[in-house]
Amino acid sequence: MPNCKICSLYSGSKGNSTLVCAGGARILIDAGKSAKALCRALSDVGIDVDSIDAIFVTHEHNDHISALRTLSHKHKIPIHILLSSAETFRGLCDEKLCESLMIHSGNAFETTVKDLKVKAFPTPHDSRAAVGYRLSFKEDGQEISLAVSTDTGHVTDIMRENLLGCYAVVIESNHDEEMLENGPYPYDLKRRIASARGHLSNADCAALAAKLYEDGTKHIMLAHLSEENNLPELAYNEVFAAIADPSFDLKVARQDESVWLIDGESDL
């Protein structure tokens, strides 16, 4: 098993944050909920917040950024964010936080944290700009890639290109189509969620997961499940049926607890 770790600290409409340890680096993808909740979640999985090397933001919605201000003030963690998201974000923050922002122009970028290469790629979502991340590092002369991609209305060619070939992937399985259609949300919100710039359904996630499996992905975590329009067992069963391999490592992220996708034996 490659020398890496991936843990969803929590995932859903209340807050999102994913820990990735690879290439000698410890990074977070997003920092939703409160800083107190995030630090507690890190502590619960044996990680000191002051050991985090960087935070990478997927987009500026509150469930992905709400802990950033306190984390920046107290822990001085560099925050990587797209320019278009930062323009919105600046209005919510003071100058001290803005000093911690590593702002990237365009809708994609590449950077390196220690020996971990981080590549952002655009995803279709109803925000100023949304991205997923492909994370790569070298081990025994081979490049190993991981990816995190949530909050996406449909699977684009660019997304597929960046997810294929990854050893482990965190992808969105937001809603069951029937539950969304028959659920309590108002019509306009249902249409927004189901739109091409909304959230990925279980069925769409299953189709993507099957392609990833065929291309060699060994671990998949289903993330950003809706509390109102999905159930963990529905998401799991639909994706597992599409992969059709009883030995495959498929996990489901939770709203209020940490879930390891890869829990390596290293001291990363």
C-alpha cells in the first residue's frame, strides 16, 4: 500500500473537510464547520492542527470555508484559493485573514507542498468558481495520485481526465433522485440541486465510480451526502452494484464523524 492517508473528517451540508497525508505533507481540502469542531476532529484522528501544512479550498460556500478565519488567525496555515472565490471571500474577512490567502488566478492551478504536487481542476457548481484536486507524489520511482472532487452537477471531460488513474478518490454522491423529487424541498431548490451545476446524484456517481474502478482505482469514498435526499445505504448500494466487485474498498463519508478511506501505517 502506498505511504499515504485520506480521512473525511466530516462531509455534508453542515460542513466539509478532508485530511490528506502524502508526499511528506499534511493538507486539508476545505475547512467547514467551526475551527473548534475541525480541531477536535483532527485530534480525534491523532493529528495536531499546527502540523497542517496548507488548506486548499474547493469553493467559497460557507460549508467549505467557515473555519478559515480562526484557523488563519490562531494557526497561520496558508490557504490556497482561486481568485474569483477570494474576491467574494475577502468581503467576509479582515486583513489578517487575507494575508494568509495564497490566491491563484484562472480556474485551475498547480503548486507543491513539500513533495506533494497539488493540481486544481474546474468542476461545474453554482459558485463563483469550484475546483477538485488531484494530488500526486513519487514512491519507489512511481507517481501515485489521489483525488478529491465534490460539489459538482455533472461529470465533465476535465473531471474525468483528472480522476482516472488515481489510486484513491473521494467523489460526491449527494442525492437519490427519487428522494429529491419526492422530498420536502421547494421546486426551485430541487431543480438547482439536480441541475448541471448542482450536485451529483447516486446514479451519476455510480457510473463514474465504475469507470474509475475499470481504470484501476483501488479505493473510493462517497461524500457530501444530503441528509434530506439520501441515505448512506442507498448511495453505497447503488455504487457498489455498478462496480460489482465484492472485494472493492468502498466507503461512505459521514456528516458528524470521521471516516478513513486509507489509514496507512506511516507517521505522516
